[in-house]
Amino acid sequence: MVVTDLAMPVLNGLDTARKLKQTLPEVKLIFLTMNEDPDFAIQAMREGASGYLLKKSGAAKLVQAIFAASKVNRM
């Protein structure tokens, strides 16, 4: 499980997601960001994100997203 942001100093979150998924295809990615642009959310999901949350959503929503993502593909 990796929680990442879109804006990071060296490698942006979308590039990070792409590289992680290439190296570790089973990794679960959750984006936690201030960016409300739906185009970024769509792009994050295309890169393999299991969730996309706004930082203003609060800790409880993040915990819910982590639990939900950890259950994906466990049927």
C-alpha cells in the first residue's frame, strides 16, 4: 500500500504510480492530494490507483480508502 500525492519534489505522483506499477504490479496506490481537478483523478486511476482522496477529506476517509483498497482482488 502506497499513499502518494500528485505534487512531489523530484518525481510527480503520476510518474511514481507508473513506475511502481511496472515494478510491483500488485501494489495498491492511493492518491491523497489537494488537487480537485477530475482529469487528474481519471489519470491517476488509469495509472492504477485504487483511490483518490482530497486532503480535506480527513483521516477517517483515508483509513476507509486504505481498507477498501486492501480488499480489492481478494475474492
